[in-house]
Amino acid sequence: MTDQVEAQQILKPWVRVLPIALAQVYLNFTVILFAFGPWPWPISNKLYFYGFLGAAHLALLMGYLSRCFSNPVEYRGKINAITLLKFSMIVNFMLIGPTIMAASGGRIDLGGALADPGAAYQAKMDVVEGSSIILNSFRFVLGPLIWPLLPLFMLYRDKLNKMAQLICMLLIFLGLLTWVMMGTNKGLFDFIILFSCFLVIKWIKNNDPALSKKMLRLGLAFIFMFFLAGAFFIKSTTSRMKIDESPRYFPHAQMYSNDQSVFVRYLSYDQQSFVRGFSAYVCIGYYGLGQALDKPFQSTYGLGHSLFLQLVEKRLTGKETITKRSLPDRLELENGYDKLNYWHSIYTWIASDVGFIGTIVVVYFIGRMMAMSWLDVLTGKNPFAVPVFASYLLCVCYFPANNQAVAFGEYFSAFYVLHFFWLKTRSKYSIVEVS
């Protein structure tokens, strides 16, 4: 099958808009959950707050639509997907052992981490500052080769031999265990999102005739995996706080949960606890955003959008001169809103560099680049597009929380380096004129 015929078969209108349709449903749901969920979040200027979020969602949509109906382009690089995947497999194999030791504080106790995630999390925090500096430096340098493993494996595993497939699956499994041993739920949710989405992408690329039935079954499996991860999430958060259920009181806002909310009113005790904890986890970043919208703009000159860059400033200069100008830092200083314990949403981090009006522009380009990488994943041979699209996928999922794509060293290097190679190897010539 030629590239032209393949592109024509794959790029149906609904396929082109699938990511942005799901993103809009998800993001608007989080806003509804914030407004009507079990936590009555106090917002001083609701018109400005919801108007900003509406503008941000519209900017993401318009940016995506500006490119999703364009023609896919050719790949002019020399590295194919299998080569990049094998390099990623080697690098992950080299680092998985030291990573597990650092994450577990040198004490591998999976049973203990499952029984008391809070203790595992605290053990990780006790050692992270000292013993993992060298390891994190290696992971920063090798980030562009660490990140592609899961998305590339999901799409191209059939082109690997059985041994390579087993090694990749083992590395992914050990990566998940690393998150569990840290008492942290983020990696589990990330895996569920990426695994589900790239499985659907593989079916779409293969023009699977049973696509609709498989997507329905995957949806049911996704819900099951989500609730398993959610159970660990509740276990980890309550374990850290030494309580038996999700908290009912948020001290910073002096706010009690509302058990009469439509989201929890008719649920059982355990179900209410889950929804209350999930809602707080997803929506607290919007509360931080609501406070940040009232702050005057003080530019952080490119450092404000990334926690990693702020840590670099402190390590290189011993000071936080620019970092202290960021909105999360000012919220902590002026409002007592803890920078590292609470979310702020992606908008607050980006606005530290470019202001909130500039943030709307940045979100527009996030949507635009997401559409470009989506087309390249579906129809092109560009291997760099796959991990780039995976970055945008998680970036949008974490919009209510933080700027996840560049928050940590290895994510930062992976995001920008893979973007460079992706854009550099995109040809200006279209594969085909697709109507």
C-alpha cells in the first residue's frame, strides 16, 4: 500500500478531530466538576475566572483546527522508528536498576509500599535531595531516549522479535513498579492514558475493521484500570495524611466539602470518599489559578513555566531571584498557597513568563502543534512525532494541574529535544492531497 492510499484511508474527518474532541470533553468536565463538585471552591471574580478558562479552551480548539485538516507531510530523516525504539530500550535498561534503588530509598519493599504508600512516599522524599542528583543528571541528558519507549512500543511492537518485546514489556512493568514503590500515583495514571490512547492509534493506523467494538471493550477496560489506579490514589493520599478517608476540610480555603453536591449526593460512603479525593486532586489547580489571576504580571524571563528551570537557577546561583517572581512562588509568599504541595494549573506556570493574555496565545500553539504531531503519527514515518504527540497528550491531561510536559528534568529535555528533531525532519512537501 502506498503512502498516498494509506493516508486517504486513515484520515477520515472524525479521526482528524478525535484528540481535540476528547480533550474538550475532558477539560470542560473538569471545569464543571470544579463549579458543581463536592468542594465549594471560593473564587473572587467568577466572571473573569470562567471567562479565562473558556478563552483557553477555545484557543486550544482553534489552534488544533488550524492544522488538523491540512495535508500530512513527508519524513526526511534517516532514523526510523525501530532504531529509535531500540536506543530507548537500551537506555531504559541501563537506568532502570539505579532508578528503582533511588526511588525506593535503597529498600525495595513492594509489599510495604502497597500497604503503606505514605511511608514509601516519605522515604522517597527523605533521599531524593541527596542521593539522586547524579542519577537525575543522567536522566536529564538521556531524557529524549527514555521517553519514547512506551508510545513507540505500543505502535511498533509487531516489528520487534519476541525477545525484544519481552524486554520492553519488562522495562515498562518495572517502571510502573517504581512509581508504586515511591507511593506515587502519577505514573499509573500516565500509563493508563498512554496505553489506551496508543492502542486506539494502532487500530486506526491498521484500519481495523472491528475498531468500534474494540474501542468499546477498551473503554470498559479503561474504566476498570482507572478505578484500580483510583483505589491506589485514595490509599496513597490518605496514607500520607494518616487518615482513613479522603479529607473533608481544606485548610487553606477554610472550606468543608459539600456532601449535597450532585456528584456525591447519591453515592455510598466509599464512593463519596473516592469522588471527593479525585475532585480535590483534579480541581485544586483551578483554585490556585483563581488566586493567581488577581496578581500583577512580573516576567520570569522563560524560567517561570518550568519547575525544573527554577531548580536549575537555585543550583547554579544559590539564589531564587527570578524564581521568586513566578506566580506559584508569589502565591506561596503572599497567600500561603504552598508551591509544591498544591497544583496551580498549567496556565499559572505559563503566565509567569508571558502573562495571562500571552498564555492564551501559547495554548493556541499547543493545540496547533498537537494537531501536526497527530497527523504525523497517523500517516507519516517520522518516529519523533510519536513521543512528541505523547507529550502533548499528557500535557493536555494535566492542564488543570501543572505544566507536566516540562516540570522535571528528563521531561524537559525530552520535550524540547524531540520537538527539535521532529520539526527538523518534517518535509515541506505533502504526502498527498487528502480531501
